[in-house]
Amino acid sequence: MKTAAALKGERMEFGEVAARRRSVRRFKPDPVDRETVIKLLECATSAPSAGNAQPWRFLVIGDGAMRQQLARAAFNQNWMAQAPLIIVVLADLDRAASSYGRRGMELYALQDTAAATQNLLLAAADAGLGACWVGAFSEADVSKLLGLPERFRPVAMVPLGMPAGNPAAKPRRLPLDEVVFFTD
């Protein structure tokens, strides 16, 4: 699954990728090949992590019944099940705690998996795929559905596939002078 530019051997500039990334909630049923998924996950795992702990784990869910159950666990966001894949991003709390104790479990594991999730979204946009960061879900329900040991905390779910249409850009972002403060 490549964009027209990628097929010609061209790549988008990073600023363009970041600006073009959208939260996609409508998908074509076309499958996403494993090679593409691997490339996206390689990008995800190139994210920074505290002490290089790399506490992220990824479950790639292709089974239709499980995608429907995950959508229900996400407070009935049924659109999620349309995507041919849902990638569940997990934080390995024991791995994060091994370097940083409680702070690793409660903060760094979340920061690290958030950075990996953002890389995944940007890589998907660069590949011409649609994705959406879903954080509204019952962690207990997702953990139970997936049979997760207690050490794994579900942090995000990312439905992934070919977008059905081009979502419009959200209203403009806040101007930098409202969100950036220099102290020099």
C-alpha cells in the first residue's frame, strides 16, 4: 500500500506528513499486507524511550470478531471494526519498572508508548494508509478480551487500513503565540 509519490520513489517531507495526518474513521475493506505492517511497526519502535527500556508491545488484530469486540470495549465505537486491522499498543509495566521503578510504570511507560503510537500514525500517513489513535476504551475489558497478563497495560488502539475518502482537516490549530512561551 503506497502513495503515488512512494510508487515513484518519492517521499513526502516530514512537515507534509505531519500536516496531512488525519484521524481516519472510515476504511475500505482492502487488506494491509504484512510487509507494510512490519515497516510501520519498525517506525513505531524507533521512538525514543526512557533509558532505552522500549516497553512497547504491539498486538496486530486481523480477526473480524475480535475487532468487533474491541470496538465494543471502546465504548461502542463500531466504526473501528471496519478497519482490516487494529493494532493494540501495550505498555510492558515490568520492563518500564526494571529501570525506573514506580515512575517508570506510571509515567515513562505511557510516554514511551505514546511516542511509538505517534510514530505509527505518521508512518501510516506516509504510506497512504488511514489510522486513528483510540484512547477511549475500557482497559479492563480490552485486557480481558486479549487475555493479557497484569504486566501489560493497553494504552492505545489504532484501527488501520486504506481510507474510504479523505477526511477534512480539523479546524486550524491554536496559533503558536498562544501555546509557546520563550524565557530568553
